Amino acid sequence: MIEAWLQAEVTNETRGRAMGLYRIADMGASLVAELLIGVLTPAAYVSYNLLAILCCAALLPMALTCSG
């Protein structure tokens, strides 16, 4: 889903760079997420809310983009 949105938003001249940056951010976020899950206390209020906020923040780039 993100890849399709990204493909629709970038130009042919910047497509490779944009996809490369996306993959770096994607892999980095996956690494940080796994580290956070290992460090945070399970079933704690703060842990749950922090992870929920981060998941919602991941949708912001698509939500704030005007496509038309």
C-alpha cells in the first residue's frame, strides 16, 4: 500500500531515490520497533500507548498528502 502511494506521488526523476529512502526508513523502523518491544514492559499502559502513537504517526504522510 505504501509503495503504491509513493509511486503515485514521486516523479520519474526522483523515484529511485525516494524508494531507497523509503526502504531505509522501513528497515530502520522495523529494527527500532523490535528493540522497543524487547525493552518495554508487557501489558503496561505506557508501553501500549507509545506503540499505538507510533503506529498512528506512521500513517501521517499518507493522510497529509493531497492527491488529485
